[in-house]
Amino acid sequence: MDLLRFITAGSVDDGKSTLIGRLLYDSKSIMIDQLEAIERQSKNKDEGEIDLALLTDGLRAEREQGITIDVAYKYFSTPKRKFIIADAPGHIQYTRNMVTGASNADLAIILIDARNGVVEQTRRHSIITSLLNIPHIVVAINKMDLVDFSQDVYNNIVIDYAKVAQSLGLKNVTYIPLSALQGDNIVEKSDKLSWYEGPSLLHFLEEVEVQDTINLTEARFPVQYVIRPQTDALHDYRGYAGKIVSGVYKVGDAVTVQPAGIQSRIKAIEIAGKEVAEAFAPQSVVLHLEDNIDISRGDVIVNAAQPVKTAQELEVLLCWMDNKPLIPGNKYLLQINSRVVRSVVRNIEYKLDVNTLEKNEAPSQAVLNDVIKATIKTASPIPYDSYQALRANGGAILIDETSHVTVGACMIQ
Amino acid sequence: MSAYRLDYLDQLESEAIHILREVAGQFERPALLFSGGKDSITLVHLALKAFRPGKFPFPLVHIDTGHNFKEALDCRDQLAATLGEKLIVRNVGDTIKAKQLTEPKGKFASRNALQTYTLLDTIEEFKFDACIGGARRDEEKARAKERIFSVRDEFGQWDPKLQRPELWNTYNGRIHKGENVRVFPISNWTELDVWNYIRREKIELPSIYFSHDREVIEHEGQLVAVSEFIQLEASDKVLTKKVRYRTVGDMTCTAAVESKASNIDDIISEITATKTSERGETRIDDKVSEAAMEDRKKNGYF
Ligand SMILES: Nc1nc2c(ncn2[C@@H]2O[C@H](COP(=O)(O)OP(=O)(O)OP(=O)(O)O)[C@@H](O)[C@H]2O)c(=O)[nH]1
Ligand SMILES: [Mg+2]
């Protein structure tokens, strides 16, 4: 069985948490005791209404305020597929938590309140979805019950969103009208939306092709840890432990160790102690090379026929996630997979305007939730791929050296 | 192409191994918190896959409340011995004496909350900078919110409103002196995933996970084992029932499930069909308040 990781996004109160609650409820994935607990908590319990958003809004502060603050992860499966859901907050001040949830998603459901149409936060989350290169997007036009299930309302929102999708270059966009509260078009197709010809949300999630999200053509292996038992029996054992983030490795393959550029061949591949002839992403393995070379954590072993870029100056699209501003000239640690180097943000080229989606003149600093284009210089060379081409080796985080907090997400160009 | 497709259980396994190796690569003094329950036994199995033929880059650490099931303790000692890995045990009873803590009273007086003191002392004693745990996000609504690398301040506290962003599979384990990181490699596994994995990998579990005869009393619909740690009342009826455990915690706060399932296939069928969640069915301590888990975590609990 395969796995689909998806996120719900969109503006405050568009119904993201309710939608997930409804998906879990209607697919019978909620346990009795959990249901009883949210029934007790629901405000309108006397009218027999249960607030399905309480299923994911698990923090005390969230329940008190009726909003989502941080991502909640939920799990369910159908006979077709296993799902990992990230329920993101809609509030602008918690955008970085949405980024966290979105970064691993294969698919994003962007909710739109049918009464309000496309709003600023819809665009902001769409920008993030596009920056993170999430392969599939479902635009869920929600609360159709509040607009009499009107096809015109739906059509107008589709036209509006299509403009956003076009200017962001979003591919694979699917539109579904629904009511999370009442369950229309969630698991079963709804009679009230008979004019809509596509599948229900769950049906779509079960069928959408996701294998294409793993790159199997460029072989990349960041070394995490070197296994050297140094016992008598295993005196010469030296295994490079890590996860293949993309591509396929075969015994005998010519490889290059970057950033040093040293050549060797794969002598053996182990998975959990067993030797195998080949291995592929996203397997965790141990690689052995023909030659005894100095390799340590942070180095990347790539297939020599599929070279990686190596540079000390990176053009990045950057999502700033800290309350302190990003000041050009400041130094940060840059971490890409297991490699950490010191770096400095050289200059900001432009800032993306969330409303017009246009490139605005460069500000002197970037502040929380800004999306900017910038140049970063690193203290030593970084082996990388362009994020758009190879997500698994093109994303880096910036860490504040003094607070140790993750402050930026970089999509290397 | 289709030859290069990974089943979901293999994907989860690989993700967990990757996380364990990140701990090894990023921290100087990590530890694996080991209780003898199925989740931590699964973690140990994953660590074998991550680090053999090398040794574990961390000791196994057990915070022993003194109220554990004997079967779980035996399994713990036996596993550590067969693997030849270091096991550190610290007792909550010792902390209670040394710090003159007040033992909770009552029928099911549980040391669960006091465990946090011993855990924090142990972290300080060995200067652990990372503690790996077997918590899963599907267990509880506060856990559903937690990062894989979860930073705790010097008092062990979790601040759910100020979690670090955590992007892709890039984990930032940088901390200030005195802080530590709790790491959860099987965050994305469900209860059923763990059982399916145990079946597939033929992992050995303590016998209490399988159906056996046990003396129990009924308490608010739950079956609690008769032991020296709970106080029987005159009205309690001691019954002998065929039970198994779905989770293994303290004898005072873990309830048994009536079941004839004596092998793993039967257990998986029962869990697939069940209508009650793991903690809901077996934990007496979660019922205290709506946010019981969140509050305990804020105080340094796992
Ligand atoms: N009538 C109607 N109300 C809905 C629908 N979906 C959600 N709601 C209501 O909209 C309100 C907000 O829903 P939530 O699910 O909490 O919204 P959210 O998008 O998760 O909000 P944040 O996470 O805080 O951004 C609640 O009162 C829901 O009951 C719908 O389809 N129809
Ligand atoms: Mg919400």
C-alpha cells in the first residue's frame, strides 16, 4: 500500500480543521472515546452538533480560541491508501507552522470560503505551495451550504483562482465544491451539488498519482553518520550511513563524493545488515566504496554520471520565519540535509507582493512571513540541486547562530 | 519504474532510521528512553537497523517507577543483555526519597507524574542533550502537535506555542547548554503500523501483550490488575479474566483488555476492528482533564 501526505491550507476559518474532522468522521476513522471527548467539548452540544475541528485542535489555547495555532498530524487509511494529514493554521501569524506542515506534503488542499472567495491568505498559502513545489493542489471551495450550493458562486471562484494559479505557475490544480460541516462531496458525492461532475474529495485523494513525487533519476546520498565498529573482526569496516534522497544506486556504480570531488565506485550496499545489489530513494542504507577516502557527515555521494552543482554562492527564494528581521550582512548557519555551514545573506533582490504576486523593490530588511529573492554566500562549497528540479536536494534552512532557532526556508534556484 | 516503489511500512522504517542517524550525527550525549513496551522495543529494533554492525551511539535509559510489570522489566534486561548495549536504570523511588517528594495517595496512586523528576535528574546527571522516545502522534491530541525534534528548555518544559519550524527532513538539533531535545522517530506511525511492523519483523514482546489469565478488578469499566501497588476496597470484586495489554505503562495506570488473542495475527485483527483508541482503552491517567497530556508535557514529561 502506498502513502499520501497532504496538508490543508487557506485562510482563517475557511474550515480546514472541520474538513479533516469530517474526513476522519465519515471514513469511520474516529474512535468512540475520541468522539465522546469532542462531544463533551462542543459548544452547541445541546443541539446535537459536534465541532469536528476539535479533533485536530488539540492544544488548550486552540480550543479556547477556536483557532488552529500549530500543525496537527492525523492518520487514516482506506483500503486503497494510507494518509498522513497535516492540518495547518490559517492565521497569518502562524504561517511558519503552515510552512512546516507543507514542506513534506505531496498534495495541498487549499480551502476557500465560498462566501469570501480568494483572499490575501489564500494567495499567501498558494505562494508557499508553489515555492515548496507541492506536486498536486486541490482547491476546495467550502461552505457551499451557505451559498445555496450555487454553481455560479463556484464558477466565479474557479475563474479567480485560475488567475492566481497561472501567475504562480501552479500545475495539477483540481477544483472541488463541498461543505465540510455537512459532509457534502467529502466521502460521497452530494445530490445538492449534482451540477458538479468530478469526484468526491476522498475519491480524488485515493486515486491521485503520487509516485511521481520521488525523483529516481538523479542519485543523491547525503552521508549522515560513518559506521566504524573498529573491532578485531570488523577492523576494516567503514560504512557510510544515510538515506538515499533521490535516484538509484547499484553496486559497481561510479560515484563522486562532493564537495571534494573525489571519484570512487560502490563496493557494497547494505540495508539493515543485508547486502543488496541496488537501492533507491527513499531507502536508508549503508554504502561502502572501493577506495579508502576521507568522507564524513555532510558529504554527498552522487552518481558520477548525474553530477550535482557545487557552489559557494546561492540564489535562493527565501521564506523568512522569525520575529526578528533578516538583516543583509548577518551571518546564519545554513543546513542542507546533513551539511551545516556558516553563511551570510548578501543582498535582497526583490520581495514578492502577496496581493499582486508581483516582484516589489528590495526592502532593506525582510520581516516575518516575507518571501524574498536573495543571494547567500557560504563559507565552504555546497553540493546542491535546484529545488524546482530536485526538491530533496535543493531545500535548505537558515539557523540563527545565537538563538539556534530555524529562521528561514531557502529554495535554491 | 514500479520496481522502485517502497511500501508504506518501509517508508516509515526508513524515515525512523534517518531520524535515529540524525541524532547520532548531531548530538554528543544522546540517550534512548526504553520502557520495555512495544514502542520502545520497536525503537531498539530500528536502532539495530540504523547502526549495526556498529554499537549504538547511545545508552538505553529506563526511568523505573517501581510499579512496572515484571514481564516488561525482564524483557528489558534480557534485550539489553543479548544486544550487549549499555542500560542505565534510575528509580523514581530513589528520587522520592532524596527529594522528599510526596507520593500520590489513593486507590490507584500513580507515580506517573513523579517520573518527570527522575527523568530530568537523569538528563542532568549524564548531561544528555537528546532523548529519543517512542511517542507517536496518533496517540493523543497534544502529541499530534509535536515536532520530531522537540526542544525542551532547561526545566524540561515544552512550549507548544513556540515550536521551531521543521522543514522537509532537515532537523535542527542546535540548543543552548542545559536545554535538550526530545526526538520521536516513530512520530508518524500509528498503533496498527507498529503491530504490523512487529509482525513483519518478528520482534519479540513481553508476554503481557498476549492473552493470559490475570486477577483484575473493574474500575469505571476498565480492568485493572490486582497488585501490591493498588489498594483494594471491600467492595472490589477480584475476578480472573483472560486479558492482554494494549500498552504497557505502570501497573497503577494501565488497564487490561479482555481478549483471547494469543498471537500477533489475532491481536492485529482485534485492533483493526476496535472502536476505542489505545490510550482511551488502557490509560487511567489521561482521564484527569481534557488537557492532561499537554500539561504533563509542558512540565517535562515525554
Ligand atoms: N456552514 C458551514 N460552516 C463551516 C463549514 N466548514 C467549516 N465551517 C465553520 O467555520 C468555522 C471555522 O472552521 P475551522 O475548521 O475551525 O476553520 P479553520 O480553517 O481550521 O481555521 P484556522 O485553523 O484557525 O485557520 C467553524 O465554526 C466551522 O463550523 C461548512 O462547510 N459550512
Ligand atoms: Mg484549523
